[in-house]
Amino acid sequence: ITAVVGMPIRLGGASEVLIGALVLGPDGSVAVYTKQHLHPGEDVAFAAGQGGAALEWGDDRIALAVCADFSHASHPRQAAEDGANIYAAGVLISEGGYAPDTALLQGYAAEHRMLVLMANHGGPSGGWACAGRSAIWGADGGLIAASPGVGDTLVIARRDTGGQWQGEQVAI
């Protein structure tokens, strides 16, 4: 299993704190992705990062995004140009922002012909009421799987023997 875990990160001896994700590999390796595009107000405590390398998983290249990264069309476009066929975004989207934000993600899937995964926070966080409803869209933009709302749910995508993506959601 490879786990991607979001957290504040300070790299090396730098004084600035970044919003990032540690990529913990099954072989004990650790890679870092840092959020490139900050939301208004985040710059009070955080600096913009530089992103990170795509994850290699068999024949797949998985580009990561942290929250506001995906709201800049240049981010998924660059991922696709760099050969990513999967775009995985860890986000915090409220109920009010869910429809427009997921429309963007669904559109990126179709436009760039890549699987798009969105892991959305499923509970309250720092005064925000998150929408939950994590989702996966296929390379045609069609919804593969989504959680029904807030709460503890795992959304899973698997390829069948014919190479088609199948999805399911499991309450945990």
C-alpha cells in the first residue's frame, strides 16, 4: 500500500512552512509533494510549494494535487503534458462549493483523458462544514464511484481484467 498523508511540512533547514503531502511507499520510501496554489489567507501561515514528482504505479503515472492546486486549470494540464494518466486531489470542499469544484474535476477527466480521484474531507474541520462525497471520474468524465456524503467512507477504484475502471464505496 502507498499512503498519501497531508500535513504542514518544513523542508530541510527552511523557515517557511508548506502545505504538503508525504507519500509513504510500501518499500519504506518517503516522497514529498507541496501545494503550489494557496487559498486566500493561507499565505499568512504557509508558503507556496513546488509540487512534486508523479507517482509511478505499474504503467500508471499519478499526479498529485492538494486542494486549491486543482482550481488552476494549468495544474492538471501540466500533469497530463508530463504523462500522468491519473490525477489525485486531496481537498476540503464545502457543500456550497461542491457542484462547481466537482464540475471542474469531472471536466479535467474528460479534457485530459485521465482518471481523476478526489478525496474530500468528510467531517467538520476548523469551522468548515465539508461536503464529503469523495469521487472518482473515468477518462471520459463519467462518474465511476462516489461516497454518499459526510462520514467515514472509502471510495475504491480497480481495473478489471479488460482494463476498465470499476468503483465502489465502502462505509467504514
